[in-house]
Amino acid sequence: MSINDLPKDLDACHQLILKLAADNEQLGRRLQELLRSKFGKKSEALNPDQLNLFAKEILAEYQASLSEQKPPASTKDKKQTGGGRNINRTELPVETKEYRLEDNALPCPECKQQRQEIGYQSAQELEFIPATFKIIKHVQVKYACKNCQEQVVLAPRTNTQPIEKGMPGFGLLAQIITSKYVDHLPLYRQEQIYWRQGADIARSSMCRWLSVCSDKLKPLAELMKTKILQSKIINADETPVKFLKPGAGKAPTGYVWTYIGDNENPYVIFDFHTSRKSEHPEKFLDGYSGYLQTDAYTGYNGLHKAGKVKAVACFAHARRYFEKALNNDKIQAEIALAKIAVLYQIERNAAELSAEERKSIREKESIPRLQEFKEWLQQMQIKTLPKSSLGEAINYSLSNWDKLCKYTEQGFISIDNNLAENSLRPIALGRKNWLFIGAEDSGEVFSVLASLAASCKRLGIEPYNYFRHVLERLSAKDYSDLEDLLPDQLAKIPAQVAA
């Protein structure tokens, strides 16, 4: 804009100044958000000591009402669990080294009588034994009739190969999958690690092996999807990942969706696509009826139009908007954060209750506070510039209010979508290591193997043991029902896999 383009009318000049001031504030806000995301604290926990007086009063009022309802918690000191010595050693093998006196040291120096054992003193140390490779040579003996020199027979192998005519054993395949999709080690790093341990394994070979394993395990992932679609509530979210496309010049951006079932169907499914179009979640959730908890991404809106899928929003997203508004209007933003903190405190207090008990608590304590919060938001909306960061936070909350309050309808619904967000955190970590997901067809390999790994993590199952056990049983066709091989069924099959 040149000086000749400036308006001559005074009112027009005022409008231009206001617009420039708003643009400047928005740019400053984006800069603050960028600086915070890069250098600021990552925790979203609210520090009561840093709140203003009005916000502290909101928290104090709830604490006072809580103390009237139940006796104060025990002040008995809890056993400290932190520190490097508190290692869970219950399942680790123990090697005992016993130290005894030599025979010539047993006589007492005073009376010369033999000293007797009266007890012992022990100490423990944690040792590490590096992983090792070994070659298992399968020798099948041939037999023939010595008399007629016919009837040649070959002794059958007692175990199957995971990959026909392939080199890797079940343990190696399980290790590669676990390292890639649990520990997020790219194949080139695994190649280097295995070379140091004495095995020269090309990353191209490992890539082919992962594809074969994905084909074998794909029916399990499809069964988990079927189970998830039977859930009363599904948590969903998505995150960007790069993938390779020949001739594209640079790696395009695709998206990985996560879908998480309820406690009766405790599985995690990842679904990779080359775009963020709404058709992808609509296809995955086709036929689903129940609650769907997501962020405010409009790509899910088509699912709610038919009425079978009930939208549930995420209070963690609403809270983040008010956190961003702290630099714009600290006092009012902190009041909003304090009101949200009370809602979260109610959830923490009801965490160990049944779904019905939790629903009752929400009706009694959460709904009145939500109504009070909504009235406060409506009052502040009139006084706040809509394009300010506080105005955006208020508008976001009010425009999604019914969805934000939907969690109070059922005790099994969470106040936020952190379950889905946390399932995507490993992918965000993995992006920094493997940079891209591979070619477009690698998305399916990733989806299958990462889904099973994430489900193991959610259920607290050792993924190496699971992958090895399942690959062995699939190869041997040693199962009557595919459902027996799902991660939550691991407790019904041997937990310890032979080395």
C-alpha cells in the first residue's frame, strides 16, 4: 500500500487503524504461541499459586464445598516411589553370588573355636546382558530302505517358518516390529544396531519382512476394527505424516487417524490416508451408532447429520484457547481456566467410581457449574472483541457448548479426548525419527502393525511377546478362532515366550 492508497475520509482512516491494530495483535499472538510451543512449558496443569484473586476464589469455593461433603483425606505419609533404586524386579531372573570365608579364616582369633553362620548381608545390582543373534540350523534327516533302496522319507520339521524359504525367525521379526512401531527406530538405525551385534541385515530385507508380517496380521486389525465399531463411544483424532510419492519433488503430507474403542473393546486402530478429507472417517465409521468424541474438526460433521452418531467435544481443546488468551486478558482468561479446573477436579474425584455413580456426580456437581460457566461466557462475549484471543476462546466454547457438555449424559464418556491424543503422541515422536511413513502403499503396513502395537500398549502387554506368539500361531494355524489372538486375549495364552 502506497501513500496514495490511504483513505482521505477520517472514519475510513479510523477503520483502517483498527484493522491494522487487530492484525498486529493477531500476529503478536501467533508469535507468542510459536515461541511457547518451541521454548515454553509443555504441561497444561494449572498452578493455583499463579492465579489472580478471582480465580483463586473459584477454586477455594469448590474445595470448601468438597470438604463439607466428605471428611478430609488422610495425611499419613505415602511411601516414596521415586528414585533410581525403585525398579520393578519381580519378573527379572536372579543370579545369586554367595561369598563365604575361606577355611583358614573361620577360627576365632580370640578362642580359636570355629565361627558359625549367624545370618547374612545382601545387596543387589542391576546388570544388562546385550541382545545376541544365533543361527538355528534345521537339519531334516533322510531315510530309505536299505534292502530295496526305495521308500525315501524326509523327517518333517516340527516348527513352521514365518516366511516361506525366508531367513528371519519369529523372534527377529517380533524384534524388528517392536523396534519400529514401539521404540520408533527407523530401519536404517536397526540395520546399524544389528551390524554392531554381528548380523548384516539390509533395511530393504527388513522392509519386505514387515510387509509380509502385515499381510499375516491384517485379519487381526480388521477384527479389531469390527470390535471398535461395537463400542458405545469411540475416541478419534488425526495427525499429519509425510509419505513418499515418486515425481512429487517433495514428500506430500498424509494423515493418520486413530480410533479407540471403549473398555469392552479396548483396541486402537490407525488408519492412514493421503489427505484429510471427511470421506475417510465417514468410510471407517460407516454403520456406527453411538458417541464419537473428537476435536472441532469439521471433517466429522457429516457423520452427525444422520443422527446415529452423537458428537462429543473435548474440554482440553477449549482450555487451550483460554491458555492462549492469557497474554490478551490475563484476569478473565484465568477465571475461565479456574472454572474449567473445577470441572476437571470433579472428574478426578469420580475417577474410581462406576459409570452410573460418575453420571450421578456429574448431574449433581458438574451440570450446575457448566450452566454458570455458560452464563459467564455469554456475559463476557458482549464485552470482548471477537477477534481477540479471549474472544476466540469464548466463541469456540459457546459455538461447541452442547458438544462440550455431552459428556455429562453418560458416565462412560470422558471430559476430554486425551485418550485419542495420547495414542498419537508416539507417532509425533516417530515422525522425528523416521521422517516419512514410506511410499503410499506403506501406509497399510504401518496401520496394521502400529495398531497392534498401540493396542498392546493400552492393555499393558509386552509387544515383543505378543508379536512373536501370534506370528508363531498364525504360521502354524494353531488357533480355533481368530478372536483368541487379539491382544486382550493374551492373558488366556502363555505370557512367557520361549527364546
